[in-house]
Amino acid sequence: MTIDQFNQQAKVVLNQFAADLTGGQIDQTRYFGKKGLFTQLAKQIQQLPSEKRGQAGKLLNQIKRDLTKNIAATAPLNQATQQSIDFSLPGNKPKVGHLHPITQAINQISRIFERIGFIRVRYPEVDWDWYVFESLNMPPNHPARDEWETFFIDRPDTTGNVAYDPKQLTKRHPKMIDGGKLVLTTHTSNGQVREMERLGKPPIRMINIARCYRRQQDATHTQMFHQFEGLVIDKGITIQHLKGTLDYFAKEFYGPKAKSRIRPFHFRFTEPSFEVDFSCHICHGTGFVNGQKCKLCKSGWHEVGGAGMVHPNVLKAGGIDPDQYTGFAFGWGVERTYTLREGLNIDDIRHFYNNKVKFLEQF
Ligand code: DAH
């Protein structure tokens, strides 16, 4: 064999390789396998006259480098194409998320009340003492305030801000000295007088759902939680309207068998005042499941929150004439309302706010 013949054969191998490269199908063994094109070319070297072998060897080395480089460059591409055309492979199901359970509950509660004409509102979560306590018939230093373990916060400069400037507040409420302190809202009742001010006059049908804050932290309490607050003010509003609304909510949220009950209680901002119970979602108010005491309630009922007829002093604080108008209000926690429906005996309410997906994805 002459060196020219050898070069000729090398060219054939390179041409073949170039063709394979454009076709995108490079099979390593086709070149480097036992009977591969390159392997065979390399064997030819022995048939050359010995003084030509060095030259041929150089050429072989160069070809080898070229082939290896190109094969390496196309390998990942080949793998990817092969995978993407295997239609028999099961797909990778993307994980589907959902809203946080408490957000779901808030949405459901809003919708239930919106269906009977309530309007969902939001008010500040950092609010004046005036709205959180004083306008609700709890003057400064009144012992009733102790029930709410309150976070007080430092005052920012709010001059000129209509909603927050204490001077503006004092103009509207001459009895109020300077708005008092700023607090993190301990309950959603701060929305009551704010809503009266927003609308100016009845009719009012408000549902205020917001975060609340209290200085408490144990297994059944978190420093942040949610409440919803209903307020209805109009001519001729009575306890019957309150009871009807509570029953309606019970059935819509807990199912057609659910009932509500009110028991006398005391709040400064309502007169008369009640505590509100709902029949247990698991034993339907009987206290028993298959002859055994119900594990969720023990008595057939769950106490959920407070309610009552709006106190005349609260109406006055909101600029509404208590001789012309009456109203009812209610308020309680979203978390508890929700866990009762799910029949959950959650040992630690803080699970809701740890952001552990393993817990949250169950709902
Ligand atoms: N704000 C009260 C609380 O956080 C609950 C409450 C009681 C709200 C009676 C009301 C009401 O609107 O009328 O404990």
C-alpha cells in the first residue's frame, strides 16, 4: 500500500464521519469498535513502507482527536433526543399546590356572607387604641381591656395622613384625646366604628376578616391569628336577625344539620351580649358517636365566639343615632371555626404557620 492510498482511505473515513455528523447519528462503535472504520484504518498502517509510517501515524492521531472531540460534543444531544422521543415513558407529574387552608376558609366565609349582602372590608392591623378599645365602650384603664393581651407599638410620624393622623381623629371625635396609643389589632371589632365612619349612615352589612395579634403563645394560641367580624346596622334590627344569620352561617359552613345557639354573656360593646356555640360537626349536637362519647366536643357543642346587639355608645362613637338605629355584631376566630369543621383535634395550632408542606398539603 502507498501513502497516497492510505490518505485516500483516511479521506473516505472522514467523509463518512462528516455525513454522520450532519445526520446527528454518531455511533462510537461505528468508528472505534473492533471492526470500526477508524480501527480498520489504523490497522492499514502496518502495510505501509516503514519510512511512511510516521507520517501516517500523525494523520491517524489527528483524525482520532477530531473524531473523539466531535463524538463527545454530540453525545448529550443524542441522549436528549432519544429521551424526548420515547413516548411510552410515563410523564413527570408536576406538583400542584393549593391555597393555604386558612386562606381557603377565609374565602369560603367571605362568600357565605356575601351571598346575603354583607360586604367584605379590610381595616388597618395597626390601629389606634380609639378604634380597638375606646370607641367600643372601653375607656382608658377600664379593666375589661385586660381580656385582650395587647401589643402596643411605637408611634410613627403620621402628621397629615387622614387615616392615621391623631389630630384628624380628634377633630372627628372631640372626646378622644389624641387617638391614644397605637396597637396591633387584638380583634376585628376595630372595624365596627371604622365602617360606620366610612359609610356615614346605615344600612351597614359588613364582614371584616383580618389578622389579629395577642401576647400569647402556647399550643392552642398563636400570637397572630385571624378573626371575622360581622356588623349589621339598620332600622328595626333585632336579636332574631342575629340568630337567623348565625344559623344561616352554621348550615352553610358546617352542613345542613348544623345548628347555632346563643348564651348570655358580657362584652362592653354589645348589650345584650352572647357567647355563640355551634353544634358539633362530628356528633351533630348529640355528644355521642355510635354510643361512645364524641371525642371532638364531649358535650355536643363548641363555643366559638361572641355576639350581641351593638351598644348605643358604640353607635354614638360611629356617629349613628341609637334612637333611630339598632344593630348586631359578632366575631370569632377563623382557625378554630375551620378546624372544627375538619373534625381536627390539632394538638398544636402553630402547625398552620410553620409552613411545613407535609402538614399543609393534607388540606
Ligand atoms: N371581639 C371579641 C373578641 O375578640 C369578639 C366579639 C364579641 C365580637 C362580641 C363582637 C361581639 O362583634 O359583638 O373576643
